[in-house]
Amino acid sequence: MMAENAFIKLVPSSAKQTISTDEVKELFHYYKNITTKTGDQLDWQFENAAFPYEMKETEDSEGKWFYLHSNHERYNVILLGIDTEIVRGEDGSENEQAYIQVTLPDQSTFGDKGKANEFCKFLAKKLQGELHLFNGRIMYFYPRK
């Protein structure tokens, strides 16, 4: 599998205009927590199957990215980072727009891709962002005019 990327873009009508890696980490913990609660309600160890990842960070990440690692046989790794880009508006004005990039490196599995898609949709809904999926499609989770 070749490296693939998905993006959650924080557009002008999103819930927030900026985001930090710490905020993404908090959303990851919240996501793990709610999947665990689902498992408790079902009386099943759902959190191990729902999102079998641990958050890891390297020295050189400089607070810009981190990765989710799994020891589960069907999963391996998902990278998450934040950055900004300059977008040109319809009126020609340029604005800085924040985004979260979700990357599946070469060693990622199809299981990772499925979990990354789920987590991307969760993040986009929470932040009311514009989700650019791995397959190039776009999903809109913000109020549209």
C-alpha cells in the first residue's frame, strides 16, 4: 500500500479556526473513551476492537505531529499532523486555513485505513470541518449557506 493522505480542513464556518496537536490528542482520548463506553453497554471488550491504538510521539515531532501505533495483528500505524495552508477566496483574498492531515504510511494496513476513515469522520463532525477522504471525495460537516 502506498502512503495515502486525508485532510480535515477548518473552513471559515467550522466550529474552530485553529487547532493544536494537544486538542487533537484530547479528541483522540475522548473517542477512545466513548468507544469504551459503547463496549461497557454491550458487555463486550469493544475498545480493543473499536480503536486498538496507542498514542506515540517522537522527539523530532516538535508538537506538529504524532502517531497512533497498534500491536493488534490487523493494524499497524496512522500518522496525524496539523498545519496551515493559504487558500484564495472567491473575491481573490488570501486567508490562512488550518487543517489536520491523517497519513497512512506504506506499512499501514487496510484495517488502519478503515479506522482512519472512522476517526477522520469523527474529527470532521466534532470540528464542523471539510473532510477530504483518502479516495479524493469530500464530505462537508459544516453549516452551508
